Amino acid sequence: MWGSDVAQLEADQPTQQEWINESRAEKLHLGRKDLVLNGPIDNPLGSCTSCHGFAQVARVNAPTPGLPQSPPALGALPAALEKYFTNVKAATPLSADYLSVDYSLQLQLGIKRAMDAGAATLPSGLNAIKGAVAAARPVATKIQAVTREGQE
């Protein structure tokens, strides 16, 4: 799987940005109407890349855009599908408000839990702007986790 292929999902067609070996003897783990690859414990409405692409750590409190909490419902409008099934390249943040943790939801959750427990903080100079006269934005003190059902 190398992409989310939203146009195909909107048309309820198998995506073209993955390859599924249908000759395997084991049961395949498919998501979103059995049209996309998905893991055995992943939300059945999502896909591997759609969820793991949101493995991001906020650099600031109240970052934009916000991270989706769960995949859209089966009858969702195309705009909801496009927002969730977006292609996020490896090591690419969603915006300047985030740091990518390269598809690792485990790392994202570990950083969040360490910060919530007071055992870790983000580096104080993380948001310093080189050559800028404006003050840097304060670093995040809370991080939102992406989870299977939108809950921890």
C-alpha cells in the first residue's frame, strides 16, 4: 500500500495504490468496505496509510489542522473521505504545527504519555524561528493521540 486513492474509495471501487495478494491462504485484513488493506486490530473503516499518516506530534498547543479522531462513517460525504484518506508522505508533517513521527502511532502515543505523566517535555527551542524578530510560539504541553476508536 503506497497511497489512499480517495477517488476510488469515493466510487466504492478497489484502490489502485496497493497490491493485495488474493492467493494467500490466510484471511486478509481489509478495511473500508473491504477495498483497502488494514491491520488485524485497526479500525475496519480505515486503512493502514490513512491512520498511520496521522502519526504526528504537535509542536504547539491547539495545532492546525486538528488530527481526525476516527475514520468517517460508511455513508460519509466525499469531503470527509478526502480529509481522512489523505496521502501523507514519510517524515512529512501535516503543517508547520507538527513533527512527523514517520507513521509510528506507537512512538506518538509514547511521547504523549510521557508528557502527560510529566516525565518528558518537548525541547524549548523547538519552535524558534531563525532570523525572526517575533517571539517563537511556546512548545506544546499536550499532545493528541490517534487511536483505533478515537479514545485512549
